[in-house]
Amino acid sequence: MIDEQALADWLTALPTALSVKFNPGPRKIEFVRADTAGLVSMLPGAGLAPDGLFDQPSFQVEIVGRERDRTGLRQSMELVDQTLIGLDSPGALWGTWVNWVGRTGSGPAQGQEDEQDRISWACSYLAVIPL
């Protein structure tokens, strides 16, 4: 099992374009002074469907910020994505042994702007850990 707080702390330590602080999700934090925030949310997986091959932890990483920071948000999410899919694995990460990390679909995608002039970039990942 991946420790969401450990993963959030690990992502916070990355030197992103906007110095994003990550928090366990899925609840979005309210903006007070910070203009950007990162969320790490565990996702339900495909389960035991095809002989248990997909019974591995999956998670979504999301960066939320002001629309005016669109370029920095994209660059930050791209750095997170490149770091996650380029991990030198296997290794001990986020409270468990991780054999491999990859995307569950395509790369980071931009979400729709909300009523408070915020946009987000998100991508979902699959982590292969020993059972």
C-alpha cells in the first residue's frame, strides 16, 4: 500500500516551476494565501478482473492554480509526470517497495476552469508493488 502522505511529501520536494505543496486528496484545499496546490488521491483500480494483473495501487496527481499561472502549472505537472515515469525502479518509495510506475492513460491533461478562476492539470498513474 502506498502512503499518500509520504507520496505527497516526496512530490512537494520536487523543484517544480511553481514550488507546489502537495496534500493527500481527494478534497481540494481552499486557497488562502497559496496560489497553487497539489493533490495526491488514491484511485480505485481495475481489481482482480483479468487474473489479478491490475490489482495494483493507482493514484492521481493534480496541480491546481490560478488561470494566470497556466504555463507554470503545465510545466510543473510535466516535471512531475517525467519524474514519476522516469523513476529508477525498483526501489523503496512512499512507504513501500515500488517495482515500476507508469501512466494509466495518456499524459497530463488540463481540466476545465472553475468559477474561482482556477485551472488544474492532472494525470493518473499505476504503481506496481509486490503483493
